[in-house]
Amino acid sequence: MPAVSQTVLIDTTNQQTVLDKKATIAVGNLLRQREVLDTLYTESKVLIDSLYSQIDIHKDEANEIKTVTIPTLKNLVKEKDNELLQTTKKASLIETDLAVKLKAQKNKKWYWLLIGVVSGFFASLIL
């Protein structure tokens, strides 16, 4: 706080000290400015502390995500990949089985057609 010069008068009859009015006002203004600055400083300290606490909260959340959520999701993805692989293998086996059955039915059809042709041929020879 800058010093403000004051003229001090001593009133000997009233035994009082009288200060210069302008200097007194200047000192009062400086004191008010100091109070405002102190208030601003206190509020800024509270804000900074609040920001630091928010930073700590976000760090904790980030650590939780890194240590818990991401590994959990990775395991879930691995499980789903394994399920997909098993389902694909199962579908492939079913497809192969159905192809074999279809081929067997086609062979059976040709077999019965051949038997019919041979029996018709023998029937026509006999008649």
C-alpha cells in the first residue's frame, strides 16, 4: 500500500490530533481497495482449490476407466469374438451336413430312376 502523506495538526485546547481530510479519504480508499483485493484473492484461492479438486476427480475417473472399464470391455470383445467363431464353425458344419444329405438324396433319386428304367426295360422284354 503506497504511503500517503498527511498533515497532522495538534489541537492543544481540545487535546486532539486533527488529520488532513484529503489524506484521510485517500487512506480510507486504499483500505477499501485492499479489502476488495483481499476478497478477490480469497475467492480466487477457493476457485483454484475447486479446480484442483475437479482435476483430482477427473484423474480418478480416468484411472478407473483405464484399470477397470477398458479391460472389462476387452474381455467382453474377446468373448464375443469366441462366440462368433464358434457360431461360424457350427454353421459351417451344419452347411456341410446339409450338402452331404442333399447329395445323398440326389444319388437316391438317380438310383430309383435307374431301377425304374431297368424294370421298364425288363417289363417291355417280357411283354
